[in-house]
Amino acid sequence: MFEALLHGLILGFGLILPLGAQNVFVFNQGVSQRTFIRTVPVILTASICDTILILLAVLGVSLIVLTFAWLELALYTIGFFFLVYIGWTLWKSKPNEMNHEIERFSAKKQILFALSVSLLNPHAILDTIGVIGTNSLNYADNERWIFTLSTILVSWLWFFGLALVGRLIGKKNQGGKLIVKLNKLSACIIWGVAIYMALQLI
């Protein structure tokens, strides 16, 4: 059982660590929002989405996604346009917007954006479902659930920590200049992911 727990923790951390659109968005909200409590919608949404994907992976949906080529194509196409839109929204943000309540990232918008970068991100889906789903086949019964829960735990701890670090940086940058630079950097990273996805379609 310890092996399953350790395997799940290491695998979960390895998959979530790379700087992708989901991580960028959660971190960005931690930086931008005036208080940490305002980041709860994006933290919960990202964590719940990862939990759903992991559970689906273990339950075998990976076989469906990896079997039908048209489904993978659809995920890449939809994900590309969402990432382009998110990147544009981040790029055009202004310093004065950062000193208020971030109207463009209200709780509702945080949830919608987090849903898009989590559930419409083909890399997140294919990595989570494909890798975790495949690795879960090494275990059975209780050990499989220990493996599954450990990967889920990593996601929840990671997103809370990511938003918290972003918040600590945001508190030291009341003028908004660093936030705007981070937004533009975030936009470039997200557009980079979108371009990579487009190349996969060609």
C-alpha cells in the first residue's frame, strides 16, 4: 500500500508541476486578487476538475479517448480557441484593473476560465487520463484507490499552494506593474501552448 501511495504522489506531482495554462491561470489569480479568499473559486474549480479527470482515468475512460481519433481532434480544436481567448484577455489587462476587484475575473469568470483550461485542455486530459489511467492498472482494489486518492491529494495541495504563493507576490506589488508583466508572460505561455496544439492539428 505504501508503494501505491508513493507512486501516486510522485506521479501526481510530476504531471502537475509543468507550467501549463491551468497552473498559469491559478497562479495569476493568486497574484491579481485583492485577498486570498477571492481565489477560492479558481482553486476549487481546478481541483475538482482534476479530481474528475483522475477518477475517470482510473475508471477506464482513457480507453475511449485514446481509441477515437476524432475525439482527440475535437479536443485540440476547442482547446486551441479557448487558450487564444484566455491569452488575449490576460494580455490586454491594465494596471488600474488590478487595483480593484478584478471585474473580468469575478467568481463566475474564474470558474468558467478554470473549467476551460482544465477540461478543454487536451494535454491535461491526455496526460491525466492516459498516464494516470495506465499506471492505475498496476494496482487492484484498495491499492488502486490509495494510488488514486494520493494523486488527487497532490492536485488539491498544489492549487492551494500555487494561489497562495501568487497572493504573497501580489501583496508586495500594490502598484500593479509586476502583475501586468506576469499577465503578459502568462499570455505568452498560454499562446505558446495554443500554437503547439495547432501544430498537432496540422
